[in-house]
Amino acid sequence: MKKAIAVYIKGGLGDAIICTSPILALREKFKDQKIHLFCKTDMHKQVYLRNPGIDRVWGASWFTLTVLQLCIDLRLATLYKPDYYPPFYPPFISKTVAETASELIGVLPGEDRAQIFLTEKEDKKAIRALSAYKNPIAMNITSRTTENQEWEFPKWEELVRQMPDYTFIQLGSSDEPEVAGAVDWRGKTNFRDALAVVKHCRSFVGIPSSLSHATNAFDIPGVVLFGPASPDVWGHANNINLVKQLRCSPCIDQIFKSPCPYERACMKSITVEEVRQALLTQLSRN
């Protein structure tokens, strides 16, 4: 009897999206074996819904993880853990997270393209909701990883004011600050719906987050503002990745959630005009 393949995803939502590509490579490597995916939250499971590379998606409850460990001990399953984990990741390493995850599970890195499979119903729902707005741009301003990645809030509002011909759709949780002038969809969509909105907007603007990685799945020309994180590691070629090469950055894997000793100089140095011009460049390609 062939062993089942078990994959355990423990990182953030962004990690879950990035790891969809290495898991697809794992499917190619083990074509005739069952692949079971274990996810720590329901939102992680939503990333992998209807993914043809996965035979079954499980929640990572105490019971399921106990059964998984028993299967591993009895040699009924082989466990793969593609998660990238700070803080011991050297800042000079320029491999993408997808490349690192691929190495961790022993597959060759594929193309930099996340894999998210939406239904026709989910697509139509987003298209219908966005049809009321002119030139919609998805926006995600808050980092759940660290506040050091966040741009100054007044700049978001200034960006919206300077682009009156476009409609900014603010996605995120209801506890995030509301950007004046943007269409407020904070907390009003589930995660799958938010992914569909990103897919059917003309562009995206935000900080490194799960939704910035989702742009890669749908090849959306977005703009992502980088500060403590490296675009060489966390960025995607479909986006314009704005970054200031300060001598103290990248630092996210060293200080993580600790307050920035330089008052987020890397993020503050990104101007509204730079973001506006980058968005206009991306919009001209779409």
C-alpha cells in the first residue's frame, strides 16, 4: 500500500497562498498517491478549496493532528511541511518564499504563480458587485504580521484624493481604519469573496499581505509597498514592488513585531506620487 502524502500548513494566509505552487509540484511528483492537506484555520482552508492538487483538506484540530501523527508513526503517511519561518532567515538570502518552500518539500521550484481556484458563482458575484464602480482598484492597507509594514494612514487618503477617476475598494477586517473616499468593504466579504474582488479589479495597491499574494494567482498588475520585508523574497513579478533600499532593511525577520527603532523610515520615505505613478503605469497595462 502506497503511503499517503500529508502536508501541514502553519504559516500565515500569505504563506498558504504562496505554498499553493509548491504543493502543485508535489502533486506532479506523487501522481498516484493521495494528498491530504492540514490547515490551522478555516481561512487557510478557503485558499485550497477546489484545488485539484489536493485530495482532501482538513482542519488542524487536536484530533486530526493526533490521527496524523499516528499515521506517520505507523508509516501510513509521509509528512511535508513547506512553511517558511522567521526569525532565523539570513537577510542576504534572495530566494523567494515559494522557492524555499519547494526546497523544504523536495520539489523543483515552478513558475512564480500561486494557484487559487474560484467558482463561476464566486466570479460572477464579484463582477456584479464591482459593476457599480468606475475603474475599481482593490486596496489593503493593514499588516497582520507587523505594524512596521504599514504606510502612513493620511497618505492612503491623499492617494485616493489624487486619483478621482478611479474607485478604491478597501478590503480587510472591520477593525481596520476606514480610508476616506474609498468604498468601504472592510469586514463585508468573506475571504473567498475578497479574493474574487481582487481578481476582477483593474489593479491592486497595498502592503505585503495575503491579498498582495493573491494578485499573483490572477496575474493582476498591482503596486505593493515594501519596507521591512524584501521584495526579492516576498514580492511577485506581476506587481510593481516599491522599496527604499535603506541600510537597515530588510529587517522583518530580525525584529518582527518589535517597534522599529527608526520610526518606519523605509515606509515613510515612499511618497504618494510614487505610488500614484506606479498605479497609473500598471493601469495602462491592464
